Amino acid sequence: MKKYSFAFLTAIIAITAGFTAMAGTWKNDAKGWWYDNGDGTYPTSSLHWIDGNNDGVAECYYFDSEGYLVTNTRIQKYNHDVDQNGAMLNYDGMVMTLHISPEDNMDTISGVYSFKSGESAGEIIIPDERDMWAYVQKKDESTITVTRYGETIEFIRINEKTYDNMSGEGDIIIESDGTLTIMIASEESHYVKCS
């Protein structure tokens, strides 16, 4: 029994170590810190959720056009500050965190969503045929785009199910059951993912 248990534990450790290696690593040089994605690439001019210490909680970091971590400043594009470690702060000054799992790499978000109900300034929304759809595209672990009414808007992930358009004017909530709620200005619309 002990030999079987030891072999089983050894296999689990080997598998886990393989996943950790694929996750990427922080590196630094004379110019600063950057993140090696583990495949020879690195993020540039973008936000990325990274669980650098493998505790299941990722922090959001912004990388400049050369791929270096940006620290102690406001990222104007996203209207958020980053601290001395480069972690993005929410509007209350707390580090933005996200509980992650291996399933986060699967794209279950992208697709076509059908209008279900909505309200704007207290009035029921009755869209015409053209406005019955929202098209969601997951760009990466931090960003989605939503196209509806002929306009595409980029949203940044701020927690497990909420995305913000970073202008302070709108949020999107994507539930695990495929329900999409879009809240922009005085409008709140609900969509259901099409199969």
C-alpha cells in the first residue's frame, strides 16, 4: 500500500510541477520587471491577470509597449492606478484580485447573446430586430469586447464575473448560467447566450 501511495504522490507532484512551469515566470533586467508567458512571448501594452505565487489568486498588472511592468502611476487608458509592485488598484485603493482555476483558460464567454429584457430610465426596452443581439469576444484573460447596436466596446475583467469599460459608465456581468447583464448609463439589458 505504501509503494502505491508513494508512486501516486510522485505522479501528482510531477503533473502539478508541469502546470506551474507552463504558467510563466517573472523576470527582470536593467530596465525592469517583465513576465515571460512560458512560451517565449510576453505581454505588451496590455493588462494581464497573473498568479505569480500560485496561491489561486491573481493580481492585475499592466505592461508597457516594450513589455515592462508599469509601477506607481495611473494607467490613463483604464482610469486606474497601479501600486509600487505594479498591481492594479480598484477605486477604493485596494489591489484588484481574481480567484482563478485551470478552467479560466477555457473560453466559455465568446459567442452570440440574445436579448431577454431591459430597462432604460424606467422605460421598458423593446429593441428592433437589428438590436436583439450582443456579440461577445474574449480577447484574453483580462479583456472582452462587446458589439451591439453596431458599436464595439472593450471591457476589462475586474473580478470573477464582472467586466468594466473603465470609463466609469458601464459594467458587464457574465453569470455561469450564460446570462449577460449590460449596464451602461441608465440602461440595464439582459441577454442569454445562444447555444
